[in-house]
Amino acid sequence: MVQAVFSFVDEVEKQKPSYVRTVEADRFVTHGCWGHDKFVEAAELERSGHLRDDCFTVRCGIIVIGEPRTEAAPVPAASFVVEPPPDSSEHFRALVLGGKGADVRFLVGSEVFAAAHRCVLAARSPVFEALLFGPMKEGTATESCIRIDDTVPQVFQSLLHFIYTDSLPEAQGPDKEASATMTRHLLEAADRYGMGRLKLICEDMLCGYIEVNTVATSLA
């Protein structure tokens, strides 16, 4: 884009414009003539003080506005090492399966879970943190065994799996109704132990199980 700036110059040496008009250069090209839509009248020019000995000086400044320069983003060099995907979940899964360093046991129904770690549970769940280290700490904690009466072993096992791996175990079998029931119980456990992300995952899964014969149970 090009702009032409016209101005009177009172003193050529100083070139201080006192009358300025800016017009786009394409106006002249479009109309095929020189000039502007408004001119200074002779009487106005005589009163302005720009007229000296029947002469005046006009300055024309050409301003060229170019496109902003943008530097090309550097292309990262090809890596010689292929970065493997994160594998921390697999390590934690092996930890809970192997039971190495476990320091707390849970009795759920008639089944004992003896491969849990206090620090991991407390880091993942505020309820477990209060249960194991806070004011909710039970008297049986000295024996490293805590009884859980508000869920069933299968649901508690899935809860532990999520705590250690941040994922749910693979669904067992194609029974949709059984999967929906399991998800509802896991949603209750997630709410009870303050597992916000697990709650959202269960809610999303339950949306896929809603049917005429399950909507009432899901709502309840």
C-alpha cells in the first residue's frame, strides 16, 4: 500500500507542514487524473500565511507500507532417538501385582488385598489420605489391615487398578448389563473416595448403557 502526504512548507529549510492531507495513491490511478476532491481556495490560501511573494512550497511525502515480515519457524532437526511412550503405568501395575514394599492390607468381604502402598493411596485419594495418615486413621492401622465394608472385592480391585495405573481394567465378557452394574458400583466408589476423574469416566461409560430398562436404575 502507498500513501501520499501533501503539506505546505513555510520554511523550506525546516519543512514544518502546517496543512496536511493524506490520500491513498490508488485514488489517482483509479480516476486517471491528478488532484484531490477538495482544493484550497485562493482567498483561504492568501489568509493562511503560506503565500510568500506570490509563491508557496508544497511538500509531497510518499509512504510505502509493505507487508509485515514473518520469519519462517525453524524446522526441528530430525531426532536420532525414537522416544518411547510413557510406561509409568506399567511400572505401577507391576508394583501392585507384585506387592513389593506393600505396607497396608485391606479386607473387603472375605478377600484380602495385601499389595497396597500407603503413600500411593494417599497421593491419589484425599479419603485414603485421611484414612491412613489423618484424623480418620483407624485403630487397626497398627496391624496394617483395614476393613472395607462399603463395596465388593471386584469393585475395590478395579479401584486399586485405577489408582495405580490411571486406567480401568479391560472389560471381562460381552455382558452389557453386567458391565453397566459394575460401572455404577465403581462410580459410587469413586465418589466415596474422592476420585474425580474416575467419576467422570464412569459417568461417560454409563451414558452408553442407558436404555429403557436401565434408565431408572442409572438415575437412582
